[in-house]
Amino acid sequence: MQLRGMLHGLTHQYHGKDKPVDYYMQIGEDRLPLNEWLDHDVTISFLGQKNCIACGRKTNKTFNSGYCYPCFTKLPENDLCIVKPHECHFELGTCRDESFGETYCMIPHYVYLAVSSDIKVGLTRKNNQLKRWVDQGAIRAIPIAEVPTRRMAGELEFHLSQFLPDKTNWRKMLKGEVREIDLITMRDEVYSHFPDAFKPFQYREDEWVDITYPILESLDKINSKTLDKEESIGGRLIGVKAQYLIFENAVFQTRKHAGYQVEISVKPRS
């Protein structure tokens, strides 16, 4: 099979802890089932053109996973407060798009604990948590607070980052080097660090989510490749996790290549 189009990244569907996440690669208008490609030879070739995933214009360089520079500087999803939500400026009237802020920021958010390589604290919109956790390659996660806005979630996350990591070690995550952690015990310890103003928002459900990924084999060494340095990347596909395709001899971060025009070739192994 061969297919050409603009790479958008990976989407996925969670079916519970006893079944691996179903992954799909979005190429143009096509949604391709990656789980069916495991143990196949898969090649991704760059066709020499990049397009903005928002406006579609050609661009020599993409920003923030697929945007041209004008869209990077103007669209609300690329504002600095997206990566630093505790600096949300909606209430100051300076949001790049007020309707965007009302839809995505001025709504309930979870602050959570997740295990991907080690324990980390993070935040996400309520009802978006499974997508967020899978995108990070978490194998286990639990909400610890539900707050009314993204800014409040960011303030709590920023405070808790004094005591917990807020980043994932992506190399350990891909190698499956995960520390065993009792999330309920850790959550109860973290509650002792909650500022008084956030204690009423503690989320005390004792059920966590376990996530399994479609991985045939683990890697001893992580060799990340990019289409900015290689004309094509591929080989035997042995797994998919977070936003990465895992080959026998390399890993490929799809989100970083959003907007790249590519050709995908898939062949069964003889």
C-alpha cells in the first residue's frame, strides 16, 4: 500500500486496560489503522513540502507542531498561556480569541497524577483526560482535583511542580522503564501540599485508569529520527506509544512532523 498526503499526527481509541489502545495515522483525509501495521515494513518519505495545518499555506518551517509563523503568532491555541496555563490572561481581556477561551479554558479542568516514566503532575480539560494520558504515554493515571477553569488548574499544577515532576522522560517512557507507584498513596501524600484555597476541589474517587499500548517488543536504545535530516524513515514497525511510531532501529515522533507532505508505504514482511 502507498498513500500520499499531509501528515496530521495520531489519533486513538481506548478500549480499557485489557486491550491495547487502537491507533490511527491521519494522512490528508485518510485515517489509517496503525495496529494492523504491526510487524509490517512501514516507510515514511518526505515529499519536500510543508503546509500549515491551520491555514494550509506552504511554509519553509513549521512552529508548535504544524503551524506557519503567522498562525503561530495569531491563533489562540498557540498563545504562551497554553503551555503556561497559570499565566492565562482571559480575565484581562487580552485573549487572542474570546470564544476560544470560553470554549476551552473557562470550563472544568482536572489536575492529575500520571505514570509514564515516573510520577508526574499535569492538567487537562474534563472529559479530555484519556486522550491526554494516551498522548503522554501514561500507563496509569488518576485525577486529584477538579477546578472550574484552566487558569486554576495551571496554578495548582505550578504549585505542585515544586514537589513532583511535570515533565515526562520520553526516552524512558518509550523503553518501558517505569517505576512502580501506588497512585492512591501518592495522591494522599500530594494532598498535604494543596494550598488551602484548592482543598475544596480535591477529587477523591479511588479508581484510576490503566492503559496498555500496542507494542510487540521493547527497545534497549532510543534512536529518534526526523524527516528534516532523513529523506525517509522506517523499517519493521514494532509498536506505537504516545505520538511515536516505534521501529526496530528508530522512533518517529509524528506530532513534530504535522504539516509535512509525505508518502506512506506499507508492506507485509515476507
